[in-house]
Amino acid sequence: MKLIYVVEDHEVIRNGVVQYLTLSGYESEGFKCIADASAGFAHRVPDLLIQDVMLPDGDGFAFVKEIKAKSPRLPVIFLTARVDESDRILGFELGADDYITKPFSPKELVLRIQALFRRIDEGAEESKNQYKYFDGENTLMIDEDIHEIEVNGQKINLTAAEWRIVLYLVTNAPNLITRAQILEECFDYSFESYERVVDTHIKNIRTKLRPGNWIDTVRGYGYRFSGKKA
């Protein structure tokens, strides 16, 4: 049974989410503040973190940044009243897999959680392949068996969302891939307002895969993996 942490200071919302998750077949635990959540992480790392942003003892964005430094592959869903696009972009820049604004539907939340776990589980069970690419000066290694990427022999930590994007671009190279395609295939939703989220993930991936130029931008269209098979 997968364990989900819910960090939310509003007691009614927190208890409601925890109860709904329990009824949906998940083990769940709620925390009213960052200090309590930190103690929970010290005891056991969950399979998913649902995180509010505005908390009485700190900022949820900063807490996720701290957690991601220790557990970069931990899936995170922000659940917050912060609705500005800049906040949503910041959430994804920190490695979130989804960003849900209040008020929200508990049923939709569970559906998104199920879709997220499904993508993660399917990714772990799919093809057992290793790929090697170069860009003329640098080498990129991708191992699907253990979900690892190396640039010039150095292991790179990608979030679950970043991994899905890289693998989707690589397996469809040299085709041009639109932002809408990435949203649909890697995130299970295709709202136009989320297309900047793709740009944010691509920016993070490029930073992590340096040195080397592995992803080309096709202005007005989308992206293309530019590495050549070794």
C-alpha cells in the first residue's frame, strides 16, 4: 500500500483529504505544519507528498526544495490557494509533478494521484534498454532498467516528470514534439495554460544535462532531441 503525506494547516481540508485517500486504498498521514512533516520524513519517506504552500511555520515551496535535495525522485503534488501562474511555474521548477489549486475536487485529486502512480509504475516495468548518445563532444547514457541518466559519466538526478519527458523525446527522435504532445503523453492533461509548464521542465532538464546540447527548440512548435546514437 502506497503511503501519502498531506501537509495542510487547514484541519477540515487536511482530514478530508486523508479520509478520501484512505477510502481510495492508500495509506495516508496528515501534518498541520512543516515541523511535523519533517518529523514524519525522519521516520519514513512516503511514496507521494501532497504539499500546501502557505503554512504557519514556513513556506511550502522552501520545504519541497529541501526535501527534493534529499529525495529527488519523490513525487510531489502542490495543493494550494496560490493561483498565480508565477507560483505554478515555481512549483514545477522545484520538481513538482502536479499543481492543484483550491477549491478542488477530492475525486479529481485522487484521479491525478492514480495517473501519477500509474505512470511511475509503468515506467519501472517497461522496456529494459540502455541508450548511448553524443553531441559531438559529450556523451549521454540512459538506462531504463534503473532509471538513471549520466552525462560524461556523471549521474544526473531527474524528477519523475523530467525522466518521462526525456525518455519521450529520445524514443521519438528525430521527430518534432509539440508542447501539447508532451502534456498529453507525460502528464495526462492538455490544458493550454499548462504549456509553459513544459518549458519550465525543459529548462530544468537542460540545466541538469550540461554540458552538451541535447534538446533543440523549434520556435513556434515544440522540441526535438538532438543527440546522435553512439
